Amino acid sequence: MMRIALICLALGALSAVASTSRQPVFSTAVGTQTIGVRYRFTDETALVETAKAIQELGCDTLKIALTPKYPDDYMMTKDAEIKSSLDLLTRKPAFKQVMDMPFRNVMLWLYPFSDKKSGFKKGEIPKPEAEAIYREIHDFTAYLLKNWSGSGKSFFIGNWEGDWHMLNENYDYGLDPSPETIQGAIQWFNLRQKAIADAIRDTKHHDVQVYYYIELNHVKKSMEHDRPTIVNTVLPHIKTDYVSWSSYDVTTEAAKLGGEKGKQIVIDALNYIEKHLPESDVPGKRVFLGEYGFNLDQVANAEIQKNCSASIMRWCLEWGCPFILYWEIYCNEIEPSTGEHRGFWLIDKDGKKQPAWDLHRDFLEKANRYVERYEKLNGRLPDQAEYNQAAAFWLNESK
């Protein structure tokens, strides 16, 4: 019975998007994100302050979280009147303020307040919960399309590291999900996709796009040992526009190794993900780095942190990733035993801009000049492939 329901849901998702052909987005690719802010330096909200810091870098992409954990993510007070994702967007002005900022692309970790994660815990989402999740995501998507119609913006609705959800947040890389959890995950991802696709179909809009993405984070153990993770057991069954790879299980060691060996490890992983990616009406490369980074626990100093980042940027540009997002603008992680920040940052807790910040700033200055010149000469933005080729060249020049 559950299998029939899943098949019907998947077919419904396919039919909902079949009539719409969308162009791939354009991005200057290299960027960062703001989630789990732990310090700030102005009187503005933590969300607005960090979004402005990302804009100062020259990024054309903003990545944030809209979840029930918003007080912890952005140092906000909890509002009892906020009972849905749309409530959060419309009742906490900072969210709409940053999404109104001149970012070409806005990427969202979206978690409905109605979602109890039953698909992962029980292997199936009860009908009332599924209906509530569907309605919340549908209404949120419809609002994006109506409110930003004509803006030229592209929104991406996705999740945080889905392989941890498959392990019910038991953060043991050595564990495998059960067959029941895998089925529940397929239902969960398809439900989210269908809500978005139906909202796109149902909502009048122009010159604004909403895309669906899945984020996965355990690639190495599937690629090397054929163990069950999202990439090989769930992804082939989902009609997704893009895949985000939170890539620490591969990129951390690859960047330290460096050279052609390090590069090949990353390229092999990107190819492995792409091999499992279903077809879409969005052409071009559809796998991107949703997270990579090097905290100061892992590298000897900030200069090595910058050099490791440059390697990942260069390799992923050469492969064709449309987004390569560094974790993150301000550090979100504090070591419990010492109370010290772990050093996942571009700007540290004292407000000092790090060498990796300089790397991003210098790169994005070149990127934006290139895009401006290209558009002036050709009357359009470059396509992602030609842009990435030029951008990888700048990084090779600066080695």
C-alpha cells in the first residue's frame, strides 16, 4: 500500500513539472552563507548584518535558513505567533529584508513547522502530517513567486545535510540507514518536490524562478564501499532540479592532499553524484557544493585555510559547479571544552577579515567585472560553462 502511494506521489510530481521548461540559473559560483550566527558587531539583526557582509564580498547568492530553529540560527527572540514557514518570512522583517537585497540567487534551508520527520523515524509520513507539510511548502513557494514576481530572482528550496536525517541525527558516520528509513526518505523528498512543483504550476508569476534541491553529505562511503546513502538509494527516485553536496567527507582530505591526486578525488565524487541524478527540465550542470570549509582545528593557520579553499574553488569551477559555497561568513561552531570558536569563518569573532575573505573578495571583484563586461558586449549573461572556464583561469593565474 505504501509503495503504491509512493509511486502515485512520484507520478504526480513528474506531471506537475512536465509542462514547464526552465533555464539554468547563472551564478558567479563562488560564495558563502550565514546560518547559526554566534556573534555580531552592529545594532542590526544578526541575519541582516551577515547578509550585508556577504553582499560586501560581492556575492550574487545568499544562503540562509528558515526553520523552527530561527532563534538559535539568528540570535532572535522566539515569537509564539509564528507557526509556519510563511509566518516566519512575513512576521520577522529581517527575512524579507535580506531576500529583498540585490542577490541574484537566494538559497533556503526550508523546514516546515508541521514536519515531525516521521518519514525518517517511522518509514512513512502519516497522512495528516504529509498534508500539513505539503500545504506549508506550497503556500511558502506561492508567496515567493507572487511577492518577487518580476524581480529576476531565483530561489532554491532545499534541506540541510540529508544523510544525517537518514540516521535520525545520530551523528555516527559508520552507521547505515534502515530500508524503512530509505523508503520514508523517498516519500519525504518527493512530498517537498511536489509541493513546490504544484505551487509553480498554480501561481501566476513572471521573471522569477523557484528550484528544488536535495542536499546530501555522505558520498565517500557509497562511492568507495557501495553502502546505502542518499546518493545511491534515494536520489535516483527524486525529481530534483539540483543537488547540493555538503562535501566535508571528501574535500577536507582532498584539499590537504592537493595536486592532481586531490583534484581527481573531488572530480570523481562530483561525477559519482551526477551519475545518480535523474533527468530534469533544467539543463546543464546541476550538482553544486552547498558546503565546504576548513576550520582552524584542521589546518595549521589561516593562510593554509585560504590555499585549501582556493583548490576546492578551482577544481569545482573546472568541473562546472554552479555554486561553490564556503562555510561560512561568521563561525557558527564553538568547542565545548574550551569555549573557543573553531574557526569556520571568513570574518572572525573580533571582526578581522581572514585571508580566505581576501581570496573571495579578490575573486568576486574579477567575476563581477567579467560579467558586467560580458553583458555589455553580448546583451546577456554568460552561460555557466563559459563563465566557470574563465573563472578557473583567474584562480590558476593567482596560484
